[in-house]
Amino acid sequence: MTQVFLCYAREDADWARVLAARLGRSDLTVLFDEWDVLPGDVSVHHAEAAIEDAGCALVVISPASRASSWAREEYAALVTAGARRRLRLIPLLIGDAPLPPLAASRVWRDFRTPDAADYERKVDELVAAIRGESVRPGPGGSVAPGHAENIASAQPSPPRPLVPPDEPAVVLCYDKADTAYAHALADQVRGAGLRVWSVADLRAGDSHVWVRRQQLDFATAVIVLMSPQSQNSDDITDMILEAMHHQRPFFPVLLDGQRNYLLAHTWYADARDGRLLSPEELLRLRDIDTASRNGSTPDEMSSLFPAPLQRPAAQTVRVPEAVSLGRLDGCLAEHNFAHADLQTTAIVLEAADRLDEGWLGTRHARRIPVEVLARVDGIWADHTHGRQGWSAQAARAAVRGNRHADFLALSVACGWRSSADALVPRFYHELTERAGPGPRGAYYPTLRNPQNEPFNHWYDEWTSTVLAVHLRRGDRR
């Protein structure tokens, strides 16, 4: 049976005594010094033995405990025991006192203002936690009683706002296998007067995930070194999706192998012979950097990019279906809906052999196995309790033909536009912002490809892709 050590200050003895008695009535063994320390016992030795025997510790946090040297000594010993072995340490708040930093790293429970019924619910939850049992949901299937406190303890501060870096830069994305070329390229680009940032520029103490997002979201251009190693890197995939979500201009450089499937519909520099950028390519990168710093939108920058090659010298790599679906599952597990949306578009285009073109029509969609669409739809549904996915969209507005009227009805039903007369957001990042928190039901997947948006026919290509996929889902021939 789990033994429970109760740590408290003398001024809180009355409150602690009531809790100890209540836990005892739940058949728990409570190590409470008022009951266990006998005349002649050495308090320090008794406390040390009790801490060693305990499987769980309840630490009462109050103004008195913060001022009590004995309570603080016991707390320090419990924190040490918690780090050394599997001792569950649960802080209990009963007064207006800040949590000590190490206690704040544990999920706490708030006993400051409970009524009688709330007190009993909280103690029942403590008993379940001490026993290692799951906490039952509240009445009517509502969330567990401690849900709000779990969120408050696990997320004690609001999300750190993403602000622009001191100076935006050309961001260089590469796998560690391509480090030598990356360093040489960074030196070349810096020598041309452009600011460059890569993960090599992270400083000790940086929050690397936050800094990487900051640099990508405000990048003047994103150079992606394409190689078999970077193609297989989930980190590089995540960086591409993040930059694509915020429509940063890409400047892919092919070092070896085939082109990255996420950048198939993008011009690229061919450096398979090991060369660095040519003077013309450096000039193009400089123009892109200047346009970005001046606030140009993707369509305003379209003239800076050559049109994607109709017959590129290097083929686009084909990603195994299991890998693509695994990446989609990972994005949704992290509730990163925009990345999952972009990954879904890539899966569909690859299945139709239309990655290079970046869109598809009904005749191309016939190449897509309906089983692939069913798996993608199932992953969206599983992670969102059926609120997202093509099935959720079809339930709101079934696509019955390849007409713009069908797309209008679907786009209104999904929330991509407010009415049939309204315009859809011009840029992909604006479309994802429209989804709102949650996001709103049936919003995803949008199947919109940001790589097409610098060009004139992006809306027609998006419309065609959405209708083709919805019609293919209903095709069982």
C-alpha cells in the first residue's frame, strides 16, 4: 500500500489534520507526524525514515510554509527524493503564496477557496492520483475535475508572442550531412552583402524551436539544400512547412539525388556538380531579399522567379506512402493544422503524379487510389473527433459536379469565404488565420498550394484540385 508523507507548517496543522483524517478514511496510510512521532523519538530521524518509506508526498504551500525553516527543509528533502526515485510530489495550495520554482514544475491542486462539495471532489482526485488510478470524468462526461488546474500548472504563462528578429535574414536549411557545402554557401551569400541565418547561429540558452520559427516566419528568403539526407529529415520537412505556411520565398538548391517533394513546383538551382551559386543566381537572391524587405507580396514577387520547368532535369523524389501518412499523423498529433494541410496537399499531388504541376483536375484524380484518400480522411477524423476531413466537408456541402457553383457552395460551408459573393483570402497564411482557434469545423484540409499563389491561375488551380478530390472520393468504380 502506498504511504503518503504530509509536509506542512505548524500554523497549517489544523488544515493538514483534517486532510490526513480524510485520506485515512480512504484506506491510505498517511505519515503524519502528530500521529507517528512518539515521546523520545528524534524528529529529524523520523522525518528521514518517513520520506524514504513514502511513495507519495503532499506538500502544503502557504505563507506559513514559505516562512517555516522546518517545512522548507522537509520540502528540500522531498524534492531530492523525487529526483532520485519515483516519488510522486503533489503541491497543495491553501494560501496566497507563490509556488517555489521546483514545486511549480509539478501538477498542483488548488485548495484555497473550495466549498464542501468541491473539497470532497479534490480529495477524491488526490486519492486516485496517489493510487495511480485514472480520474473519472465529471457529471455528464465532462472533463475531469482537475482539468483547469492541469492546464494552469502545465502552461503557467501565456504563449510567447512571435515577434520579428532584430533583422530578418536569408534562412539556410540543411541536413548535417551537407554542412560543408552549407558553410561555403553561407560565406558566399554573406560576401554578397546579404544577412544569413541557420541553426549554426543559435546561441547558448536560445529556445531553439522559438528562434527557428521566428527566423523562418520573417525570412527574406529560404534556401533549402536538397539532398537524400535532407529529404529524409523530419526537421527539414518541418522547416519547409513552416516557411510555406507563412509564404516565405523559397530558393531551393539541389545538391544530390532528386528534388524535395514539397518544393516540386518551385524553380531550383542545380548544384549537383558541387558548384556554388552563379552570379546570375546570386543577383536573383539579392533581388528577392530586397523585395521581401520592402514588404512585397508573393504575387508582386512573381517576376523574380523563373516559371517551374516543364521538364526538369532532376525528378522529384517519391516519398513512401507510409512516411507521408506518418508525417501527417505527426502534424495533427501536435495540432499543427496548417502543416497537416500542406502535407495533405503534397500526398494528394504525389498520388496523382502531379507534384511538378502543383495542382490536378478530374482526369488526374483518377490515378489516386481511393484507399489513399480514405486513409488521409481517417487520420484527420481520428485526431479531430470527426470535425475535420473530407467527410466532414461533404456532410456540409456535397460536391456533385465539376462546376464552380459546387466549389462556391463548399467554400462557404467550410468557412473559406463568408458568402458566395465574397472573396477568399488572397494568401495562404490569411486563409489559415481565418480558421480561428479550434479550428472551425470542416475547415481542413483546404488543398490550397501556396507555391501556386505567385502565378495568375492559382484560384482556378485550387478550385480544380478541390473538386477533383471530392469527386474522386465518391468514385467507387
